Amino acid sequence: MRDVIEIETERLKLRALRMGDAARVARFAGDPGVARMILRAPVPYLECAAEGWIMTLNARAPLGEDFVFAADVEGEGLVGVIGAHKSGDGFEVGYWFGRPYWGQGYATEALRGFVSEAQSLGALQAGHFADNPASGRVLEKGGFAYTGETAELYSLGRNARATCKRMRYAPAVERGFGAREAVAC
């Protein structure tokens, strides 16, 4: 993962974030409906704040603790962001997509492509707010399984704490399915 520059899926190119992405990051992540499903997206999300976030990620790159990619659709540009951040003895996977791109399978496609590379980092975990079951379905399709744990986390976009359901990456074979069943999923 440390040497991965781009990940291509059928419809997406996952690539490094650029300063030129700041306006779309601020517009999409600053949408109250999107921001309330993410931990650290302020509302309003100013373009200069998005620039600061991108600069911080670039400055931290040598640490090897943050792997964040823009999800690009050809002809449109950035439609979302996906990544993993060092957390304890593993990495926390997270993503968001702009509201105009919801319901088109982009999150699932990006997650599968990203995890195919990110699993080399070691243990992967993720979570979603309890009132966002669609994100739970995306994570399940990407190979994550519920741990049964929950956490109360503060969301800037909500300006409140909310229950987060915890998951870990567990490929189908690890979850007890045979190779035949894993391929059919």
C-alpha cells in the first residue's frame, strides 16, 4: 500500500488528493447530509479548510500512517474520498461520496478496490453511524463483518455524539465460507 499511487476499478480511479480538489471536497463533504455521516467534516466546510486538510495529509505522508485517495469519475473529477488511518494496532478505513453520487455503487466499488491494496497494511477496521445502514451494507459488500461492538463518537457535522457500529475486515473465507461460496458473493 505504501507504494500504491493509483488504484483503478471499472468506473473509478483512486488517486492522490490534490490542492485542486479542495473546492469539491468542501462542497461535497460540507453538505449537511454527508457531513453528519462523517466524524470530522465541519458545516460549513470552507474551501480553505479542505486545503488545510489536504496539506496536512501531504505533510504526514512520510509517516506511513495515512493512505487517502480521491475517487475520480472520468469527465467529472472527484466524487468522493476513501482512505485508511493508523489506529491502534491496525488501520481505520473510512470513505464518503458526494450526495449526487449516492446509490450508484461507487462506494462499494471504491471500497473493494481500496481494500484489495489496503489489506497489506494489516488489520482493517471500520464503522458506521447506526442511522446510516447503507454504509453498513457497503462495508459488508467490501468484506467487513460486524464485531458486535458499538462506540459513542462525536460528529462535527451533527455537533453531537452518535452510536457507531464497529466492523472489521474479514474476507469470506475467514468468516467460515468455503472458496466456492466466497467467489459467488
